[in-house]
Amino acid sequence: MIERLLLPRGVIHGLLGHAQRSAPLECVGVLSGRGGRVEGWHPLSNVLADERRFLADPAEQLALFRRLREEGREVLAIYHSHPRAGEGLSERDLREAAPEGPPLHVVISLGTEGRMVLAAWRLTAAGVEALEVEMGE
């Protein structure tokens, strides 16, 4: 079980940039890799175009999942931003999380007094667990 989430420096920069470019709307995307190791990030369109909710474009998501499968990579996490809120998962995030989806969720918060904060969460049957986020190469 992952106690920490190691994110390559380029992935972190990509996530933060996606969140900034999407603000004031929420962004959404997927982290992919092999063997539980994050190797890439994949931005998706938020079809809700909302400041407090996200829904990845289903056609984009399906095409991405097919491509990742063909490349031998797996979906490791879903990421989204909170343009005006903290880095915790909201009640809505928890309610709308797909039960068959990946258990890891990464939140990029822009609403933390001028700082950007990245947090990772694991959804389990028992609840939500915080993961330590580490930057790697």
C-alpha cells in the first residue's frame, strides 16, 4: 500500500500549470504509469466548466484509457483543482467519486492565500487517507 506518492518534477509542474491555466474553473486529468510508479499526466476537458465541480469529457477519457492500455500503462490517479478552496477532498468530491475508478486522488489547491498546494488522498472502504506527496526525478 502506498504511504507516499512520488511525483516526478515534470508531472508536478504540469499539474500546477494545468490548474493555473484553467482557473477560475476546476481542471481535471489523470496520472498514469507502470507498476504503481507515476510517469505521466494527462489533462482532460472539464465539460461542466464549473468553479466547484468537474466532469472529464467522456470521449477524451475513453480515448486516453485506450491509448494508455495499448502503451502498457495504467491509470494511477485522478487529479483536479480547487481554484478557491483548500486541498482537501470536498463532500461533493467524495460523493461523486466513481467506485470503479482509481482509489488515488490528487488535489491542486490555488485557494490557499497565494500558495499552490498539492495533496494526495486514497479512498478506501473505511474512509479517506492522506498520502505524503514527494517530488522526484
